[in-house]
Amino acid sequence: MFNPDPSKKPVNTKLPKDVIMMVEKNNLVMAIKTLAADENISMDEAKTRIDAYETALKVKQQQKLNTIASKQGIPNQAISFDREQEVEDEPGPLVKNRVKSTQPGQGFKSLQAGVDSQLNDLGYKKPLLPYWLKRLLVIAVLMIGIFWILWRVFG
């Protein structure tokens, strides 16, 4: 390929594998420094290239999530990466709210209800006595038996 201006280097948009791994592990500072050192470019250029790769990666992952959601019948609005939704009701600046899946007081109760429903779906029946109570009963019976034997022998 003919390059009319030899002073300008061709722009390489593909990132090296080690830089890609750093970006995927969210080690962005090291990725920028490594890319700048490896390709002799400024930190700003390295940052823009990494930012472009990161946005492309997020778009690709969002597309994969959307295809999976559409196959499972989940609406696309229910899925987002950062679990933040923008509220546009107020005329002021855009406000971001965190979406909470459960209220703070319901955490354990909802978890227990979910586990119980899953066990019921599987056909699991709860035992009459829990395992820990059975173990305590066995220990108590053994202690009473040993005590009775020792009472008869030495009493």
C-alpha cells in the first residue's frame, strides 16, 4: 500500500493482546501506559484508542445480551450493564438512580422464599426434624446411655 506522507505512521486501531486483557480486567491506567510505551504514542492517543475499544466491547456485549433476552422473551429495557436507569420526568438535568432489586428489610425473607419455591418445584419435602436436631438427639442419647452404664457399674 502506498503511503504518500512517510512522516505519518499508519493508524493501527487493533490493540495488542496484553492491553486487551488489561482493559477487560479494568486495569485501564496500566493499559494506557503500556499501549503508549509499546507504540510510541501519546497518553491521550492511547486513552482514546482504549476508550474506543472499551465502548465497542460494551456495545458487542449489550448486543449479545439483547439477543439472549429476545430469545427468552425478556424486554430489552429490563437489561442494562450498570443497572442504572435515567429518569427523564423532571425538566432539570438528567438524574441517574440505582435500581434496587429488593428492599433492604426483605433480603433474607425473599431469599428464603425463593429457595423454598425452588425446592417445592423440585419436589423436595422438608424433613420432620432438621439434621442438627437429629445430631443433638443422638449425642444426648449417647450421653444418657453412658451415664446410666457408669451409674450401674460404680453406683
